[in-house]
Amino acid sequence: MKTKQVNAYGTESPEADLKALQIDRREVLERDIEIDILFCGVCHSDLHFARNDWGMTQYPVVPGHEIVGKVAKIGTGVKAYKVGDIVAVGCLVDSCRTCNNCKNDLEQYCPEWVGTYGGFDKHLETNTHGGYSETIVVDEAFVLSVPEHLDLAGIAPVLCAGITTWSPLRYWNVNKDSKVAVVGLGGLGHMAIKLAHALGAHVTLFSRSPNKIADAKALGAHEVVISTDEAQMEKAMGQFDLILDTVPYAHDFNPYIGTLNTNGTLVVLGYLGPLEPPVVTVPMIMGRKSLTGSLIGGIAETQELLNFCGKHNITSDIEIINMQDINTAYERMLKSDVKYRFVIDMKSLKN
């Protein structure tokens, strides 16, 4: 198969900083689209994967799965897009397309789904590489249309932080009669507040810090509950239909489960790993309350989200960085020193 080398940024070991690399991209096949990448969001998953925190990384790795760009070339069988279109690519670039999940627009749960980076590229028979690069080649079935009136850099995090929160909001049918709470005000949390508010829900933020109150309300939260304040937590008991927990590290879920109403659900979005401390099941059994998880969304659902963002003028709050500043951005991200998502201006790599 014909390939070409393109400039990228990645790492060759978990201890090494990201640096300039060259990677191979395939020449476009019949259903492929080659995209010149304009912006790429920086996700916590990028950092975890680069540092092999989940024990599955194969090196070298080029992260990035919040991609917005311009169509540079199309295969002969591409119908939906033309050269010059503004498009997006999220966390998936392929799946089996035949299992029940794929047939029901749930490609994110396909046993053979292929991540934008760190997956297996069946064409090149090597690892996929992500959006910290000049270009990417993707099958048109996994390419998304972008509302071009929106800020394109601000759209990039919608491809992960946005869809990760949108999917449970839609699955649990959040509407104007819903009471939704969000745990954590970061990349996912701020998108959860914006989207739940736009769906008409009454939105509350749980935060450990009173310093987040003004920001949360500016994003669309109606209330803020300080989770370290026993009186405020007691007042919140039994209140919420749905809680989206976006915190990316181990923490105690028990206090939040108590704030669910009967039949309420707490959805874990940010943390992967064992529960510490253990969850006490008594309030779950006594109120048919649920603790569950959710993973991004399928292609159709992601397109629905992008269209919704276009209608309601929703983008992520971002800080734009150059590609060469990614290692500093990772260190700042570990300290929660960003409001609320870094986005790389890919001109900095091309220049």
C-alpha cells in the first residue's frame, strides 16, 4: 500500500516527553478522506495513553482524538464530502460494522472498534496515530460534519468531552423536567453543564471549592453544592434524577449516590479503575438507585451533538497552544490549570 510521511508529535516511551516525529499515512482509498488538521483538542486520555497509565500503550504513540480540519483529498467512492469541507474526527476511526452495536449506531461499544490512536489500522497493519499531526486519513463513515459558523478551535473538544457527556444526557432523556448534577468542573464537567442547561434541565454543580461558584453559574448551572459542606450535602439528599461524575481520579461515590432521588442514576464518566472506597449498596437498594458508566457516543449521536451545538451556539471554553508546548500543557493539566480544555493550533506544527 502506498503511504506518505507526515510531521507529527508523539512519544516513544512512557518516561519521554513528546517530540517531533514522522509517521506514515496511507494514500486515500476508495472511501477515504484525507484531512488537513486545523485544530486538535488535548484530552486527559492523551496524557494517560502517552504515559502508559492504563498499561496498554504500544510505542511510538501519537495522541489526539478531538480533530477539526479541512478535506484535502477524497477517494473515488466518497459521496458525503468534497474537498474544502470543514469536518471532524473523534475517538473512533473504524469498527466491525456488522455486530449488533454497530447496527444500532453504538460503534463505541463494538468489540472491534478502532481508536483514532492506539488502535489497529487494518490497512497498514500497525497502530493508528492521532491528531497531533499534519494530516489524517479516515474512512468517510467515521468523518463528521461541522457547523462552520462556530469557532472551529472551540468545537474540537466537543468530539470527546462533549460527546462523553451528551451520550448519557440523551440516553437518560434529560429535558426541562430533569434535575441534573455534575461532579467536577473540568473539560467534561463544563461541557456537561452547558449541554444539560441547553436541554432545559435544572443543573447543579458539586464542587469541593467555593471558587468555582461564579464560573459554574456563568456556564449555565443554577446551583452549586460544596461537597465538603455537610449541611449543603444533607440538603441535597434525594434531589437528582441524573448525576454525571466527571472526576478523573479515585474518589468516594457514596455521598453523591445519596443525593439521587428514587430511580436516579449516577454515571461515571471520568474515572477508570477500582472503586476506592467501596460503594455501600444500602441507599441503592432502598431507592432503586443506579451506579453505572458510559463511553463517548456513536457516529450518529456525535453528529446529532454537533448539530445541537450549531443550533445553540455551544463550544468548549479553551486555551489555544502551540504544538511545541504540549509537554507543559500536560503538566498543567495534571494540576487542573486550564479553563477548560487545551486546543492545539496545528499551524504551529506545519510551520
